[in-house]
Amino acid sequence: MGRTVSALVTMGEEFLGGVGPFAVSTPWWADVGPVVARLRAALGVPVLVLRLLYVEGEDARDGHVTYHVEALERPVSGLASAPRDHTVLTADEELRSPWARSDGLRELLRWASDTLAAAGRPVTGPVEQHRTWNLAGLFRLPTGRGPVWLKATPSFATDEAGAIAAFARVDPGLVPGVLAAGERRILLEHLPGEDCRDASAEAVTSVMNRLVAAQATLAARGRPPGLPDRRTPVITERVRGLLPRIDELSAAETAAAHELVELWPALDDCGLPDTAVHGDFHPGNWRADGGPPVVLDFADAHWGNPVLDGRRACEYLPEDRRPVAAQAWIDAWKTHLPGCDPARALALGEPLGHLSYAVRYQEFLDGIEPSERVYHLGDPASAVRAALRCG
């Protein structure tokens, strides 16, 4: 089907007009790189996407999408009267992300530029906006010593700099290099290569072994400051509190999900330690350039049972690599913690992992402005139903 785009353009508090509709090359709503490129060509000035306003589609892809776009200079051409009511641009929203506001985005970019300049690595060209949505703003900044990535995250995200630092203390090569960090923002070294969605068996085994080795070491050191607590007493209480809130579930589904919660003590009995958990350990968050994968995106990191990472990798890899990932994870935990039962944990973790993600998806919905909830609507119910299918 593909994605088509319209833009309502402002400069500060001034509404300038509209652009579109036009087609872009990628379907994902949060992928704004091609949107920015098209608008820069049309308007003749640098622009940045602030936020999603309306969508006519589903599943965070395809359909027609209307964005609020900020022009960094006054356009000389390319604008038309907007077909929609543009008062939505001036309506304030308490939960709006800082990078989805004109002043917040400009402040974020100034901070990044000033921080890099102070470190002797000044920005040498225009910022490249790659991704923006309620979970993150991602920007590429050119410097004389290679590109730097700026990432901004919402209030409900984990402090990524702290989570990365915890893993870096035991395996620096497992995580990206952090150049600087501030409140809800981080500057990261560029990692060449590609994501590992089609990772080889060797790469899968390597990253599973290294993750488990790091987690086994971190378990013995205790929970680092700032890492959210999702151990069994916490996560089970959160799931029980969530289930009555999900209106899409039938009474029978809710009751069955409550029964699944009772499996958590059995998971604890498998002997795996509470440790630092990545929280979204799928191969799209691994990056490699011919060597061992590096793990990215620690916004969901927490302290809890590591089976969540083992399950996530197995569920997102191509089908023929899933047994490789499972066996590597099982073997690694047996090596680092003799006497534990990781195979049983992996089986029990299948439904319980889905319930954990239902809680996380509800956190997204509770923490973002209404126009962007479309990204996650229905996700908590879908996750609970996935748990019921395998429970």
C-alpha cells in the first residue's frame, strides 16, 4: 500500500501553510528521514518533523499520515493553504514529548551542538533527522571525526546512559560508546554496519553468550542505581493491576490471564538470578559490521529475570535461527550458573514475557499524548492474548 504524507508547517508560533499529499519510500510512520528530505526540497529550507497529527492507516505503517513540521528558516516556496483545521498545532498537551515541541527540539539540538563543541568535536553540517515518535527522537550529527547520534527519550524510558554504563563495566564491546548524556538525552558514537535481523548462527551464538556472561556478572553486583525494579513481586503486582483496565478482554480472558500470573514463582524456581535485563533484545537492536554484534537501545532496561531477553531474541529471529538462539542461551546460563534450569525458564517465560510486555505497552499509552497513542492502541490486549495462546 505504501505511505503518503501531508505536512502542516510552522516556524515558531507562526503557522505557514501545508504541503502534500506526497508519497515517500518507506512505510513506517516514525521513519521521518524521507519526509524531511522531500520537504526540504519542496520548501528550500531545513525542516524537522515535530510529531504525528493524524493517520489513516494502522499498525504504525502505510496509509496517509499528517505531521506537524517545523521550518528552521522561512520557506520561499512550496506552501499551500492547509486542507485541515490547523488549530491542533497550537493546542498544548501536557504529555507531549519535549522534542515534539518547537522550543524543546531547538533546545535539544543546541545542547548537542554545544556539548560536542566543548568536547572538541564540533558539528560540521546540518542535522539529519532519522526517526521521531513518542518513544524517541533520533538524529545524526556530522562531525570532523565521524557522525554522532543524538537520542532523546520520554520520561518513562530507562536512563540509557546508566544502563549502558552498567554493561560497559563488564563488557565494553557489547554496547555503544557514550560521548555525553543529559536528562532524557544521550550522544552516541556511530556504529558502522547493519542490524542483525538476519544474523548468522555464529553471530547469534556470540551475542547470546556475551549477554549472558555480562548478566551473570552484574547479578552478583546488585541492582545499579536508576535501573527500574521488575523483579517478581513488582511485575506480578503490575500485571494484576493492569488486567482489569484492558476493556478489550473478555471476563474469561482476564481470568485466564490471572491464572498465568501464578506461574511466576515457578519461573523463579528455575534458579536464574535477577540481573540487568535489556528489555527489548530483538536482533533489530543488534548491530554488526563483520564482527561481534553490539547491542543498542536500552530504553526498556530494568532489573529482573533475564528470561525476557532470551525469549525476545528467539521470537524475532528467522525461524531457522531460533533453535540456535535458544540453545546458546541455555548453554550459556548452564555454564555461568551450574544447577539452574534455563530450558524450563525459557518455556515458562513465553507466556510471562507477553504479560510483561503488556505492562510496558500500557506504560507507553499512559505516558504519551493522545494523537500518538495510535502507535500502541490495542497492544496490551494483544500481548495478553499472545500469552493466553501459549500459556
